[in-house]
Amino acid sequence: MAGLDADRIRRALDAATCNALAEIEVFPEIESTNSYLMRQSGPEAGRFRVAVTDKQTAGRGRHGKTWQSPPGSGLCLSMAYTFGQSPGNLPALTLAIGLGAIENLGGQGIAGLQLKWPNDLIASNGKLGGILTEAKMGAHDALTVVTGIGLNIDLGDGLVPEDEGGGTLRVVDLKSHAIEVPPAEHLAATLINGLQQTFVAYEQNGFEGFSGSWADYDWLHGREVSVEISGREVSGIGAGIASDGALLLETRDAGTKRITSGTVLVKETREYSL
């Protein structure tokens, strides 16, 4: 993949997104787009700034995991958005961002994408990308949220590991999943448009405006999974999400359990009827 061009990304943005854009920075190489924006001053309320690269050397995921992005293999994009009014139920924002991302990618002809609660993008039953959301307080108690999306575009045959079992997802890329892969700048603009729309809608309506769409993309529904929570394990069958975004597991002994955090592992590839 050739180097990214900031002007091409800007030209592919919709009008509302352009009006709210404070700054976009394209890096040929950076340790972490999320870490970079977390160190910068937040934009004014209602506006956002973006950092994007196709070579990230020290990307971060949830629970301290790393996000590997060899040169030219994918897209790493982070947006910092400042809320005029802090939204409620901030943890569920990551779920809304996932929905916005795959719905906008669907508009680019990339069909069949799903979401693995709480932050994985799924294609062809493998991990296509991930989302990391962080927050910081600014002047006058303004809340800035920094969200990073990593997307595998073309990993090459030697960079796609086999499924190791034990709940570890194999890694997939857009080249192997999609009929046609849009140019990287168009993909970046698509994700930026989706993020900006999601932040605005979330600020106005919270997760309520998104929760009804989750079932359309819920990869865990009907699958046997285990969740690691503070050294213990909860197992059950994925049963959707609650109205506040909590994962619901149908367990054998304790009925329906609410999960609000933890590492989710898929125990079996087969699906179950609920």
C-alpha cells in the first residue's frame, strides 16, 4: 500500500465531517496514533482531530495487548473528539463506534462484517480489526474521547497466523474477505465519517439510539464462550446485549449473566440455538 495522502482523505469526507474537522495528521510511521492524540490538547467541543498511519510500531489494544501493523499491511486511525456535554454510559460508546464503522464500511461495498463484543471487527469468522477507546478531561471539565481503529487490509500470506485454538481468533484481512478493496484513503475517510456521526449521535441520544442494531451484527450470539474476569471464568452461550450494552450470557447453572468487562474467548466454533 502506497503512503497515505491527507488531501485525498479530506476530499473523500462528507460535508458535515469536514465542517467539524479541526486537524488531520498523516504519519509515515508512528508508535501509536491513540497515544499520540492522548498527549495532545483536545479540540474544541463538537470538533475533532485525526491521526492516521499505515505503519504503527507500538499500537495498543485492550488490557495492555498490542496491535501489530507491519508497513503497508493495514490502516491505523485515531480520532479525538471533545463532547460539549459528557454523555452517560461512556463504556458503551465503543459498541456504538463498532456499529458505525461496519455500517459505513458496508456503504463502501464491504459486506458481511460482524462485531465481537466489545471491540472486535469480524470478517469471515476471523478478526479483521479492533477498537480502543480512551478518555481524558480537559479545560473546564471538557471530556475528550480518543478512539483508535485498526483495520487489516493486506497482511500477505506469511503474516496471517492459523487459528491457535483455545478461543484465539485467527486474523483476516480485507483482501481475503472483500470482492474489491477500496483505496486506503477512502477507507480512512469512511471510518472518519462513521466516527464523527457516531460521536454526534451518542452525545445526543446515548447508547439507546444504537442498541437495537447490535443484533444484526452480533457474532457471539449463539456461540459458546468464556469470559475471563479478574482471574475467574464465566462460561455460557452468547445471548445478545442488554439495553446498556452489557454482554448477556445464558449459563447452565445461573441463568442469564450480565458481563460488563472481561476478555471474551470463543470456546467452540459451532453455534447454538437459544
